[in-house]
Amino acid sequence: MSQNALIPAVLHVCQRVLPTLHIQGGASEPFYQAPKGNRPAILFFREDFVRSLFHELAHYSLAGDMRRQIDDYGYWYSPCGRSSREQEQFEQVEARPQGLEKLFCEIWSVPFSPSLDDFSGRHTSAGFLEKLENAYIDMKTTPSNTPQRVLEGMRYFVSSVSTCRSITSRL
């Protein structure tokens, strides 16, 4: 699937499996805006980057109902230039979402690489990579309810497109 078609396809899947969530690209920074009154929750992803969409969708999928009532799920964000302790805390929070993001990338055939969200030149720790890989395996084998729905929707869509291509290529 072309990169131009990828984001609309992912958004189509999300509309089906997460009908109460509005997803919007083009943001300068990703952000989750919790629902207020009659306004639905809005998930903003950066620019039009599919990896940003996958990452933010992973956070949404893993957040529980209580966290989804709080902007950005109540997480703190510390910009580049974190102390070693702050980076360690960041890695604790990021392993599971990045494990799920890796699975989204696999389903859609998008290259995945871990993100430290830190441009100071710090190397990815072996501990973080191990936690990310364990989270990836957990998401692949025993995902919780919301990730399971999203994964099933993605797999169904991608397999349907593949089947249609196979049929039309033989015509």
C-alpha cells in the first residue's frame, strides 16, 4: 500500500473499531484531548507521519478508561535534555506503547525503530529494548481488549486489501 493511501486506510479502520475517537493529523506536536461534554476525544498526531499515528494510537489503546478522561492520559512530558533519571522514567512508560506500535508497523509493513524521544546522542539502553520486545510479544499473543480490537481491525483490513489485489491481478 502506498504511503499516500496508508494514513486514510488506518483512519478508516480506527473509525470502525474506535467510533467514539476522532483522530486528526497535521499537529505540530501529538496530543490526546480527553472528551468534554458532548465533544468526543480527539487524538492529534504529528504532521502526517504514520509512525506518529501508530504511536499515539498505541497510547490510546493501552490507556484505561480513567486515563482516557484526562488530557494526554495524565502523563508528563519532559522535552529533550532529560536527566538520566528522567530518561529512565520515560523508558518505563514507553516500552508497552512502542511494543504495540511495533506490531502496528508489522501489520502495515512499515519499518519500525525504537524512539527514545531524546536527541542528545544517548544510546538506546539494552534494558529498554528488552522491555519493548517483551511488550511486543505480549501484544502479539495476549493483548488486552482495546488493543485486540484495533489489531483485529487492522489485520482484517490489510488481509482484505491483499485478497482484492490477488483477485484483480489474475483478471
